[in-house]
Amino acid sequence: MPAYWVARSRINDAVEYKKYTDLVPGIIGRYGGKVLARGGRYRIMEGPDKFHRFIVIEFPSFEAAVACFNSPAYAAAAVFRRNGAGEVENVIVEGGEATPI
């Protein structure tokens, strides 16, 4: 069952943040991840407008998504944004049969 890594971010230092974003596609690829949306056009329909970059990545499984996030390679890349270049909220959610909202 696929899983989705959903992130909302705010870039504070574009130069340092780019060091992170340059590394991430190769890392997620090693875990079978496929970027579905990254930094494209968006419209906030409800909620705070703190974030201005939205990312959705599909993985083949929940375990693969968690393993990618917890990998040493991702941790090394994330240092660039975690040192103040950006603020991010990440969530991994398992896909599958939708239940009524």
C-alpha cells in the first residue's frame, strides 16, 4: 500500500535551503519515492498562511517513507534547512481505501 510524505515549508534562506533540495531527490529515489508535487502553484483554502512551499512524495510503502526520513543521508541533507534555512512540517500518511470524512 502506498504512503505519502506531505510537507509544508517556509524558506528563510534560499541559498542554504537549495543545498538541501539539491540532495533530496536522489535520496528519496533510493527508497522508491516519487515526487508528485514540489513547490508548484498553490492556494491555501483554510488554515494559516505561514508556509509557502508544499511537497507531496509517494512511496511504495509506509515503511519505505519512514526509512527514507530516518536515513543518515536524509539527516545529513536536512541539516541545511534545520540550521535556520527553513521551517518544515512533515507527515507521512498511508494511502489506501478512503474512508468517509
